[in-house]
Amino acid sequence: DRLRSRGLGDVYKRQLVLMLPIATVQRVWTPFHEALFTSTSAVCVTGLVVQDTGSYWSAFGQTVILLLIQIGGLGVITGAVTFLMLSGRNITLKERSAMQDAISAPAVGGIVRLTRFILKGTFLVELLGALALLPIFCRDYGLRGVWMSVFHSVSAFCNAGFDILGRTDSLYPSLTAYAADPLVNIVIMLLIIVGGIGFMVILDVGRCRGNFRKMTFHTKVVLTTTAVLLFGGAALLQITDHLDFMTAFFQSMTARTAGFSTVDLSGLSSAGLLVIMVLMFVGASPGSTGGGIKTTTFFVLMQQVRSIFSKRRLGAFHRRLPDGSLAKAATITLMGLIVVSCGTFALCILEPETDFLRLLFEQVSAYSTAGLSTGITAGLRAGSKAVLIFTMFIGRVGAVTLLSLWVERPEPSAHYTEEAITIG
């Protein structure tokens, strides 16, 4: 596992760099647990922060955070393969297989060409996003607007949710100052959506030139489920909190692991927070820069519900889902619920004075690497921050993946007699 060790080692070194005085505006040493939390949040493209990114971290510290976001968005495996490619070293079959799993590629063949496409596509989209944001930020911040355009473009495409706008009246102003600006809203939303649907979907859409009928089954599922969640979430937020369509749509979109916000989440109703938590838990799509249980997992579960009531085979778009897809989807969802439940339980014990809904919201946000918060992150105890760090790591790597690394049992040679039980 040379790829993982090389990539993670680089991440840990940058975490130590964030502790240095040069990384902060006030030139002070940053406590280890705060630097670790920020580093984990950046490389897991979460967006939860204990110190305001715009006012606490210096230009050097922000650059380190941006590099971690870029590595996290591309994936540690992709970053390691890129390093090997630049150094001119041959990539072994095992490394190609690891890369295939990391980006959800259909086959090992052509994985190097696909990696080049991902890198070129990522930097091109981020460049276009920065150029689109440039007029607005340069108008408001002068020459510093160039850096702010680049930072927010990368953060949005990688679904990280970090912003450097600085503090206003709250600890997490995010994009609230630009809630009524259509250009900023549209550009950020497009960057988040493109980064959240997955590299393979982007490639397939380009190959088919937007013709939905020619797209693969996976692409159709991702695009359809994404659209349903975006518009459905926006409609529910309009009902629960009477938001205008642009604001509601932005929150519905950013809840799917992006982490930006144009409203103060602490002022939303309990029903509105519940809608956002459901969207965060589902998250983005496989092979993307986002987290959550993924849109395809949610799609399979919903198709199973439809299949039970309609008495039809599991499938859609004139295609049948493969055997084992339901079991995998159910396992991923169950593991996610277990992680969220255990983490929330731990937070409730460590933070007895904090409202349960806020703690649940924080835990779901950490697991789905969404980065949205009601404003309680900085005030949490060190133990609670450790819980969130562990949760962010699990959410980015995947609970099933981590469990498979620790639990390995050989296939039994004997099989027990099958017997039915009553379910439901």
C-alpha cells in the first residue's frame, strides 16, 4: 500500500506545518488538536473549522489548507499516482487496481489516461470557476480578490466548504454576504454540482454530448437522483422556512457535502435542519469529491421499496440491477447510521449542555463531510473534536472499507441449513 502511505504521510506533515506561527495571522503557535482538526477537515473536504479560515490563518496557512483540500478532492490515491507519473516511475498493476477503486473506474485498462483526464479536467474547471468569480471578488477586495477567487473555486469544486471571507457577525458567515448575488450563487452551485457527480459521470456526459439516452446506466442513475434530491430538498426548505427559491436551492445543493451556506443555519427551524441532515446523509455520487452514503446507494434502496410494492424486479431505465447491489447498499447505509448514532451518543455524553439536534447535525455533517454547522464547532471540548475528527476520517474513507481492512475471515467450507425468519 505504497500509494496510501505516501499520500497520508504528506498529509500528516502538512498538519504539523499548520502548528507553526507562520501559518497564522497573529504569528502564534496553533495547538496540536486545532491543527489536526483543521488538517483532517481539509483533507476530508469537510469544511468544519475551529478557527475562522479567513481571519485566523495567514496566506501561508491558507495555502497549506488549499493544498490539503486539493489532495482530498482528487483523493490520496490519485495524488500518489500523479506523483509517480511526474517522477517517471512505472505504475504497477496493484497500484492501477487501487486507482480503479478510488475513482470507481469500470476497468483497470486506460487508468493512466483517465488520471490525466481527471487532473486536466479538475484544473480546467477550477480555473474557469476562478475567472467567473474574479470580477465580484476583485470589486469587493481589490487585488486580494484574485486569491479569494482561486481559493473559493477550488473549495467549491472539491466540495470542501472552506471560505476566507473572514468573520462578520457570526463565526461561520460563509457566503451569507452574497446571498442575493446571482453570479456567485450560480458559479458556486455549478462547481459543487460538477464536483459532486463524479469524474466518470462527467466523462460519460461529455462522450454522449448530453444525450441522456446514450448515457450509461450509472450516469442516468446519478443525474436523475441528483436532480430529484436538489429540487425536492429546495421545495421542502421553501415549505419549512419560507426561503426564496435561489436560497432554498443553494442550501439543498450545498447540503450534499459542499459546506457553503447563504443563510445562518442556527436560525433555521427544526424541520429545515432535518431536511438538510437527510440531504447531507445521502451526500454526493461515487468517484466524486463529496461524501455521504452516495446517491446510487439511496437510489438502490428506493428501487427496492418500489420493487416490494410493484412486485417487479430490482432495476430502472430498462436495466436490471446486479445481484448483491441491494445488500451492499443496505450495508453502507446501516454502517453510516451506526457511525452517526455512536458519534452522536458520544457527543451527548461529552456535551450535556448542548441541544441534541445541534449535536446530531454536527455529527451528520462530519460523517457526510458536508461541513455545515449551526455554530457550535469551535466551542466543543477536545474530546468532542476528537470524535468529529474520527467521524470525518470514516466518512471520507468509508466505514465498510475500514471494516474490511480489519476483519478478514476465510470463506467457510461448510454451509448451514437455510431457514426463513419473519421480517417487518
